[in-house]
Amino acid sequence: EKVLGHKYAAILSNLTCEDNIALLPEYTELSAKGSIIIMSGILKEKLELIEAELPKFPFALIDKETENTWAGLVLERLS
């Protein structure tokens, strides 16, 4: 609640895939055009779930890293 009404250049999120998906509307509200959203803590096996949700939001996937069973994403706010 304390961050609502502000726009941020970067958002860092170390949460599960499901939590990141649920927060995509809030990330949209909190980010400005050109902002970067870095997500980690995502199980590699669930990566396709979050990638399937991204087209519903104004974000472009600009980088993806996986290591062992974990994955991280870097998104850029398009508009």
C-alpha cells in the first residue's frame, strides 16, 4: 500500500512463479515505460506458465537465465 501511486524504474522480485503471475497487474501499475522487472525464484519447470501470461501485459521478455532447477527473467515495460 505504501508504494501505490508511484512509478519505479526497477522492480526486483524473488517469488514463486504463481506469485509473480498474480503480481503482474501490480507490476504494471508500479512501473513506467522503460522500467525493468527482474524476477527470480521461479522453478524452471514452471517457466512456461509465466511466459504464457506475459502477452496479456505491457512487458517484453529481454533476458532469461536458468541454472539447475531455477530460472530468472528480465522484463522491460513497453508502454
